[in-house]
Amino acid sequence: AMVSNILELPHEMICKVVKHVDLKGQLALRKVCRTTKEIVDEAAFKVSFVQKIDFRLSIVSIWLSLKLKEKEMIRN
């Protein structure tokens, strides 16, 4: 059966697809909905030292906040 919405695919498959999207595309995907934001964050930073990313864009500024993982979490 054909899927009409990417969010109907298995979570792991969506994460694999998102890993191949460039940074500009990932930032755009984060704006679509809460689910795609969480998937992009998980896929892009799963093996990284970043635990959480918060990005805000307005006409006059760009704001980016990264919450880093603790050292113990990075090693595991």
C-alpha cells in the first residue's frame, strides 16, 4: 500500500531519510510540525554531543540554543 503522508512511515525510516537532508532542509522540516521537529532533532543529533536544539528565526535575528549532553551520556 502506498503511503500518503511521510509521518505514516516507521519512525526509524523517517530518521534515516532526514539524515540525508541538508541543513537548510532540516531547518525547514523543523517548522512543519512538532513531530517533524522532534524527528529532525533526533536524526540529526542522535550520535552527537547535542541533547536539544532550539532555533528561532525572525526578520531581524536568528537565535540558536544548544543543550549539550553530559560527559557520561556522550560516552555511552
